[in-house]
Amino acid sequence: MRGRTAHAIARLTANARPAPSAFICVVRAFAVFSASPRGRKACPRIRLETTTMDAKPGPDLERMRHSCSHVLAAAVLKLFPDAKLGVGPATDTGFYYDIQTTVPLTTEDLPKIEAEMRKIRERKLPLVRSEVPVKDAVAFMEKTGQSFKVELLELLATRGSTAAKGLDDPNLVDAGAGGVSSVSFYTLGDFTDLCRGPHVEHTGQVGAFKLTKLAGAYWRGDSRNPQLTRVYGTCWANEQDLKAYLHRVEEAEKRDHRKLGAAMGLFHLQEEAPGTVFWHPKGWTLFRTIERYMRTRLEADGYVEVKTPQLVDRVFWEKSGHWANYRDAMFVAKPGKEGEEEDRLYAIKPMNCPGAVQIFRQGQRSYRELPLRLAEFGACHRYEPSGALHGIMRVRAFTQDDAHIFCTEDQVPAESRKFCDLLRVIYKDFGFADLLVKFSDRPELRAGSDETWDKAEAALEAGSKAAGLETIRNPGEGAFYGPKLEFVLRDAIGRDWQCGTLQVDFVLPERLDASFIGEDGAKHRPVMLHRAILGSFERFIGILIENYAGRLPTWLAPIQARTVPIADRHAEFAREVARRLMASELPQTDGGIRVDVDDSTERMQKKIRNAQLEQIPYMLVIGDKEQAEGRVAVRLRSGKDLGSMAIEDVIARIKAEVGTRTDIVEPAAETAKTT
RNA sequence: GCCGCAGUAGCUCAGGGGUAGAGCAGCGCAUUCGUAAUGCGCGGGUCGGGGGUUCAAUUCCCUCCUGCGGCACCA
């Protein structure tokens, strides 16, 4: 968000419509749910809302959506009179209501509920607010059997807030010390709900809506509580906006890395290996390109690379604390003949840090070696809950761009700063400019004393200050061994992805007894910084695919150019051109330009179509003319025709794009169909 | 893990108590073509696995697996 003008944001968020020339920009701070699959944790952020000056006057969207959730609840109660209601707030695109019914709701009920909702809208029922003493409110909800509402009322009476923890419900948070003595009710026909409001005046003002999905949701977000059925809907000012939204959802689906990744031939997943990726040649080329790039950056920044074992005795994990905290999520192995397995139980590493400590512990370390930056492209396995798996974004086997920096407490600020600088350069190279940083402090379940945590949090605070970061507090979300900074980047369609992390750890060096000899000749404990920039390669590649909608910049594209001979007699020259491109040495890579030849018997038009669909940056067409002149006709995937070019000029251009990691933008390059 | 939904050819999808069909892709032949689909032909499926009901199951029921959308989780 930073560094963007309000106008740019308006354009980003204006549903692909041109940005209005005049608009009002309202800045509001409130809790929004992050779209990051890292979790839909509440992530407070400044949000810009834009409204056009010439926008039609009408009820505020959020208010309308909130009212729409009441309409939903009223409709459900009409159809299922014994339904118990949970909470029903507005969301970024609509609303939901959590409902418990004796017979579970199914998707077949949705059209019926929708029809009932329309009836309510047509009747233009007023939404009437009333102030009610808590005692009376409880009596009313008890009488109507709304036990969840009674629970909410009790929370309001004692705490003045219904928030489960922290900032988790933007619509119900009204945090204030102490309880309240009265609450507000809203009545809509014969349906009365506990609600803070505000609402539209009557149900006729509820715009175009559609119920979109059903899902289970734990009461008050706690898996120990009963699960209610959450009915999701979307709601817009008018039919046109609703249609535009549904269209946008469809467009976003086309970016889905699972679909694109398969279509681009990058990888596949299959039943027998849930949550693990089969990388195909093109996908692995992309993976290695990123790995090579990271290695170059890390080496330049004073890291040394290591590799630690996959399988380590459980005793080791007990020592590190992982066994106690994460045993359920670890894969274990007992080798040996069936019935005669070895006594020792091994676990596949879920993290790289204990391994890194072992390397640090070998021999006697001196303060002169610090800071020691041990990088590892470590492959970790975690038995993630089945419901969490998602394409290659959330998997059970993944490769981290991990590193552990062993240093003194005094070195933490400088190392933090150095890390943040590196992180920013790398994100920029991948095309991400927007960055948000969260500061996660001590969780409830943790290792180490409070004094240690005080020290660690203070050190990280100093580090983030040294790096010049503005951070957002994320209470209780630190790792069990230390507090962390979390780096969130924003993609081309405004979604947030948490990727990087920097964690200060005083605990593991202690537990695993790491030490160095200081200037004073005495033994000291090092501080350990855990850090990652991409997070996991698998997830980051998924993010890249979605961010670029498959159209990876030339430096990352698995195939950068394809020669397209028009007829068989041009094939030999096409192969010759490809050989020349392959022989050209690209900057910062091991090889030449990644090029192939389409010498199939298809017509040229079909070959171009195929290259387009594969999002290949350069199509080098070769016919009689080109062959005679020793040149190629260059077409970009944007549809732009660069005309006839000398082969060395094509090579120079691709080299330039790879060298700067930025594609050359052609001004008139927008003729291509979007597919 | 929990709630809801889904699984039919490599892909997208149709069908339905009497053992399956389209388009694309693939293969073969013809075509040798100037910037997003040349024509003709051919092959391809234990209808996710297991169990049950039935004269008969891909279709109905149960169960398991996997995936999808959420919830919870995410060192």
C-alpha cells in the first residue's frame, strides 16, 4: 500500500473498470481478514476505500451487506424455525451467518433460502433498532431458544466485548473495559436479533445478492466448540455490480496455480502422495532458476551453504523441543525387516534449525567467526492436516530458503537490517513492491523463561528499528522458541501472501548447548536468527504463477523462446537458430537461452497459438525470407510483432531482460487475447 | 482433523439399474502453409478403491481414499 497513490489503488480495486477521474478517498483503520493461506488471522491494516464523486447515492455497501445477513437469518428461521443463530457479519464482498440446524443444511437448501430472502426484500420490512437492558435481552434470547446469543450477551455483560481473542471479529468488537448494561436489538418483521448495527432502513434497500457457499465453522473460532454451518453470500449495490463481481471471481480462478501449473506442464500431484509435488522438467527448471538466483544473492551477502540430514533420531527432537510441541505433525520412520524393526525411532526433519545448530557445535567456535550465516535449501516434511492441503501452496514436503545466523546479542540489530535489505532486493527482483511487516510476540505455549522472552523481543524490536521498518503488532503469534517478524507481500490482484520471516531465538542455542569463546576467553551462548525470504519454494512458485497469471517474466520462464519454422524446409535453420540461442551465455545462469523448436507438422498459425497458450515470451518465426537473410521474425506473447531482427539482436534483448530481471515493455503490446 | 460438495478417456465435461459418449489432446495419412485452431482416419475407459442391495451396479446404499470450498491448524 505504501508508495502507491490513492489513484493507483482506486484503479487496482475498481474491478478492472477505468479509474474515475475524481473520487474521494477515505482512510479507515480496522481489522480485515488477510487473504493469505497462512491463515485468515486478523490483520489490522490501514485500508483505503475509494468512492467516486459521481457514485449514485445509496446505502453504504457494508451496512447493506450486514443487513443482508439479517435477511438471510430471517429467511432461514422461516424455513427452519428451530435454527440457532451464531454471528452474522459483513465481509469484504458480502456477508455470512453461522447457523445451527437440527438437520444439516445442504447446497440444495440455498435456492430455497434465496427465494425466501427475495420475498423479504420485496416486502421492504423496516429494520427497527431498540435499546434493551441486558437482563431483558438474555430473557428474550432464552425464551426463543437462541443459546448462542445468550452466550454473546453474557460476554457483553461481563467484558463489554464478544471478541474471542484479539481482533477477531470486526463487526462485534466493541472492546472496552467492563461490561455493558444494555444492548441494541434490531427487529425485521418478526425476527429480532442482537446487533450493534448500523443497518439500512428497510429490506428493500438490500441490493443484489447471491448465496455462494456453505461451510462448517467452529463456534467462536475454537475447534473445541460445536461446529455451525456458515452460509456465505455476496451482496452488491445492484445486479450489474454483482455480475461484475462474479466475473472477477471467475477471472481470479483462471490464475489458479493448480490449473495453470498443470497446463504449463510444470508439475503434478497424485493421490498416492498427498501434499507432495512431482516436478516436471519445466517446473524443475523454474525451481532451479529460483534456487540459483537465491544462492547468488546469499553468497554475495556473506552466507555459506550447508545440508543437514533428513532422518534423525527422535531423542534429538526431544532435546530440541520439537517432539513435545509438534510430534503429531512429524513423519516418523522405523527401519528394518518387518517384525524386526530397529529399536530407534527416527523422524523426518520438520525444520532445519536443529541441524544447523549441530554444525555450529562442531569444534570450538570463536567470537571471530560471528556472525556465522548458515544457509540451507532444506527439504522439510510436516504432516499437515488433510484439510489444510492446497495445491503446491500448502504441502507436506517443501523446500525452505532457510538460514540460521549465529551471532551475539549486540549483532542482532545490524544483522536484522542486513537481512531486511536483502529481502527487499529479492522481492523487487521477483516483481513485488508492496511490503507489510508484522511483529509476532510470545505465544501462550512457549519454551524459555519470561526473562529470555523479554530479551528476545527487545532484540527483535531493536532489529526492526535498525532496519527502519514500520511493523504491525501480532500478539501471541510468535514461534514457540522466539518472537518473529513476518513479511507479507501483495500480489498483482491485491492479495496478501506471508512469505519472509525473521525470528530471534535464545532458546535453541541453550537447549542444544551451542557456545563460542568470547574475547574474554570465556564461553558464551550465541543468539540464533532464523530467517527465510521466499518461505517455501513450492508456495512461492505458486504465488509467482498466480501473480503473473502464468506469464512469467523472461528470466523465470522455463522456455524463453521458441523457433517456429513455417514449412519443413525451414526446420534446419530453425534448429540452427535455437542452437545459437542456447550457446549464448546468459548473465547469472549456468546456461544459455532456454529455447525449443516447434518442428511439428502443424500450420504456423497453430504453432503460434500453442506458443501463446504456453506463454512463451519469444516466438521466432522463420520462413523463406528470414532463412535467406539469416534473420528471424519476432513475435512477443503480448501479440506485439517486432518484425524481422538479426539473431544477435534477439540474443542481446533476451540477455538484457534476464540481466535486469525485468521484461522490456512494448508500448503497443496489448493486442493479445487473454486466454 | 471438522462441515458441505465432488471423483466418468491425458484434459474439459455429458449421460444414467441392462457393463458408456462429445470436444480438445494423442497416434496415422494427406497438406508445406506468413503471426491464436488444415483436412480425413484411428486408438483410447476394471465410470476413484473396497463392501452391500439386486437376476443385473458406472448408476442405489455403506465405507475408505483423494480433491474442491470454508473452519480449525500452519514450528
